[in-house]
Amino acid sequence: LFLWQQASSQADVRRRFSLWWLLLLQIVAVIVSALALAQPGLVGRGVPDRVIIIDASASMAATDPDGMRLVKAVSGAAELAAAGGRVALIRAGTDAVVVFPLGADQAEFSRALAGLVASDASADLDRALELAGSVAAEAEVHLFTDSGPPAHSGYRWHGVAGGGHNLGITSFELGPQQAFIAVTSSWPQPRTVTVTLERDGQLAGSTELLVPAAGQGNVTFPTDGQVGLFRASLLAPQDDALQLDDEAWAGSRQLNVYVADESEPLERALAAVPGVVRVASAGAADVVVARTGRQLPETTASLLLFAPRSSQPEYLEVRDWNQADPLLRFVDLIDSQVGLDPAWQPEPEPQQRVLARSADLRPVLLAYSQAGRQVVELGFDPVQSDLIFRPAFPALIANVLDSFRGQASLRLGQLLPEGASLAGSPASHARVPGVYSYPGGQVTASLLSVSETRLPGPGPTALPPGEPGTVQEDAAAGDSNLTAWLLLALPLILLLEWLLWSRRSARPVRA
């Protein structure tokens, strides 16, 4: 302050104010600058609204060394809700569902949290984040999951994955003569596991399977063409993290088939399909095999139709087929030839699926529904085709008959038919593996998800501002940021100090 002391001692004029006012204004300017750097603000509201999303995929049911993933998520959500304010809860499974609308009833929210079950074969986190925005546009969004943060902004990601390892069944398929089972591991070292197959509650096979480190092991069991309800299971290690993938179900029922028109290739293919029984009348049949155009008695049976034999067939190569359709699973039609009647020029209707086309784009294989029953139609006589000499033909017939059985299989989390129940308990969604009964029959449910069995591992513990999964730092409604006001006041203070100094300097000196 020596400059101010020197200035005060040299002042020899009268002033309307003391020189110390200038010092005071400069001190205030320094204080305002310091406050501006601190970026202070005034909060104009209470606790903000919150929307909490909890991942309900099957991997959230895994138990890590530090606890079950879903329990960790529920505990974190309860802590957020305990801070007060309104809160909403969204379950993110195969679909996103609001299980608790925006409200402040802590008891109801706690009951909604306690009712959460992690079981679904997948979690649509993107859909859940979109739903959160529609529930409360201005609310804080918190996502609890064992997966990495989705590529969204405006939410807070809470990772709950631990270091658990798991073995589980990821594929279970029934073939004509055998059952195929795949076991996937997330363990960092090879593990040996016991795999068993049961049919209608009776042991049908058991073996020891060595599963590679972080890999997959496969095993097959002969079924000898038998039908029934099959259950695959494995005896997992004691420290296995997840139990939902330790069993899988598949069913195959007997199918009554009535052949109205003889076709030797078709009959051979039918005889190779397990669980097919020939009956003498269409009324007792589940499936009727006939030529296109034949008048059939009234029946609700599914239809497998094939074209009448052509006197002058036009042989064409099959150029295009829908390999993603379940009816063409394991069916390779490359370079195959079919004999088409030149008059065969169908115009497929919108509800019909064209499964295969010839080189001139005529449909040679159609699938559709007619009067509530399934129909598969071949545009050629099997005898006038080289398909009957290929593995593709019996595979095609097996797929068609399997689709006619109506023995549906679902993945965990999917919607069940109306009136479904498991062991007498009503159920709307498949939450646990098993056989669900409904008025029209039965449906099996299994996890069968490689991504869930492998268990998403620990993700980042913190995310820098602006990255996906961080809350935007925009000021909330009702809040005020004082930094701008302080920065505006600073030049005004300096301007006032300059004006006062200028007025003092401009006064004439008295003799």
C-alpha cells in the first residue's frame, strides 16, 4: 500500500471525498473477480424429479463377489429416492415398462423396487431412455445396469457389474434323430461340467463336457426319433454366477398326417421325421398332404400342397430363397432344378410369404394362412425336381412339419399366450425357464442368450463431462448463475473508480 500512502501525503487539494474510496473500490473489484471465478449460483428449487431405470436382463441376476447385481442396483435406487422429491421407476427388459409413475410415495416406490425381477434375455436400454424422457422431460435420469453406457446424453450411468464368471446353455435344438446342446463359458480357464438330457421326466443321456476358457463346448444326444418334452440341464460349479441358463426346454409332439395324393419322395421324407403317424382320414389329421386344387373335406388341419405333375415341365434353377425364414433352416437350394408347368404363373397375395423363386422370378415355394390354418405350397411335383436327391428336401419337409406342430418356444422375457401358467401359477411373461400351459396347449421358455451368459463385465467407474452417460450441466429451471452478474459488475466498479480519480485529477491546484 506504499503507493497509496505516498499519494495521500502528496495530496494538497481539497476533495469532496477521501482518496481511500478509490482503494475500497479496487478491493471490491478484486473480491468480485474472485467470486466470479468460483462460479456461484442461487438454487431456486428443491430436490429435482428423478427417473430411475433398472436393467432387468438375466445377467443382472448374477451374483458377483460383492453381491447380486440387481440387489446393488435396487440399493442405489433406494438411496436416490431417500433424498426426497418425486421419483419414477422404469424396468428395462425386452421392452421398457414404467412400474412406478412419477410420484412421492416412498412406500409404494419401495414395493415397486422389491417386485423387480431380472430374467429377460435382453434389455432395450435405448427404449428405456426414450421412455424416461416422455415420463418427465425435465427430470434427472439415472440408469443402473451391468452393461456399458448407451450412446445417449442427459442421464447418469451407474455400473453394477462385478467380477463373476458363468457357464450356461446357449443353444438347445431337437433334430430328427438327435438333440444338440451348446454350453458357453465366461471363465478365464477351461471348466468341466456335467450335461444331462431328460425326456418326459426320464433321463435320456448324461455326459461330461469340457468347455474351453471363454469359449463354447457342444454335445449331442441321440433321441431315436422319439417325441416328447425334453429338458437339457447342466451341473454348474458351486461358484457359478447365474442359474437362469443352467437349464433349457424344448418340446416335440406327435403329428397325425393324412396323405390324400401319393408321392413317393414325400412319403420317404415324412417317414424320416420323428413323431409322424399316418392316419386314414382327414378328419383325424393334424396335417393333410395333397395336390394343389384337390377338393378336401372340411378340416382344420394344416396343408402341405404340391403341384400336379406337368406333361411338359419347364426346368428352371432356383436362384433366390429366404435363408432367414425358419422353414428354410439348413435348406441349401443352390444350383437346384425344379420342373414348373408353363401355366404356373401365380401372383402372390400380400399375406403370402414367397420363400423361393426360380430364375425367371416365379415363386416355387409359398407359405401362408388360410381360414385359420397354415399352408405350405410347392409349385412343382417333387418327382420333377432334383431336390429329392439332396439333403435339402428332407430338411425342408422336417421344418414344415415342425412348424405345423405348434410347439412354440420362447426366450425369457417374452409375452406368454393369454391364460398361461407355470405349475398352476398365472404368468403374463416368461420369467423363469420351464413349461407354461395355456388353454390352447403348451409353450416352453429358456434363456438361450450368449451375451447374457457371458455376463457383461465391469465398465468405467467414472465418465468425463460431455461423454455418453453423464448428466448435462445445464442450469435447471428456477436456478440462477451469479457468474454473469459478477462479471458485469466488475467493469462497472472499475469505471466508477476511474471516474472518481479523473474528477480529482481535473481540479485546479490552489496556491
